[in-house]
Amino acid sequence: MLPTLGATVSKSFDSLFRQMEQEMERMTRDALRRFDRDPTRGPFWQPRVDVCETQDALLVLVELAGLSEEEISRQIDITLTADNRALVVAGHRQEPGEDGARTRCHQLEIHFGPFERVVPLPTDVKFERERLSATYRSGLLRIELPKRPPEEPRMIPVGGG
């Protein structure tokens, strides 16, 4: 019984350290992007993302306020990596057109232009690639990755000679 408990504790620590490592990488990327605001060099801002797990699916919520449903379907690319380890959401948010008058801004916090967000997915959640879906409503892009049913142990008969 103790070896099983030890393996469980070890696995949970490994998962915790993996999550901490991913969060530190994300924070480092975000901090470095603040110093690198040249939009001609590709993606330069990242939308906020939540990754949640329900009993039936893994849910990824991407905050993309200010886009119409038409812009979402035309300008946003969602890619699942071949190894199922990351989801990539990329696109472009247009700055709203002005009437040509010069604008003097006192505070700028809303990002426009190209963006990309690589979302690491938990490795212990198995999902069905063919059933992924995405919807957009009220500024949130919701990507649903339905879980694969757990596999049952299978008995393999041994043939005789």
C-alpha cells in the first residue's frame, strides 16, 4: 500500500512542479513582451486565457473582447499541436477606425494588432481531437475539448501451440 501512496504523492508533486514551470515561462514571456512592442516582428500581445476541466471536457476560454463573430471566424486561427500538448490561438484585432481627427490619449491599456497565445494543455487529460469545438460570445472565445472515455483493461488471451 505504501508504494502506491508514494507514487501518487510523487505524481502530484511532478504535476505541481510542471504547472509552476509553465506559469513561470508564461510570466517571463509576458514580461519580455512589454519591452518588445514592435508589431512588424509578428505577434506582440497575448489575450488572457483560462483552462478549466469539467467531468466531460477540458475548456479553454480566451478573452477577445471587441471582435465581431464575423471577425472571429475570418481572422482567428485555432490549432491543436500534433502531440495534443498545446493549443495555439492566433489572430489580429483591428484598432477601431477614427474619423481622421488626431487623438490625444492619456492612458493606453487595450492591445490591438496581431496576437498569439500558446496554451499548454494538461498531459493527464485525454480528449477526442475530432470533436473539438469553438464558440464566441460576449467577448469570450470558448474552446471545448471533449474528454475521451476511460479505457477499460483488456484481457489478452494466450494461444497455445
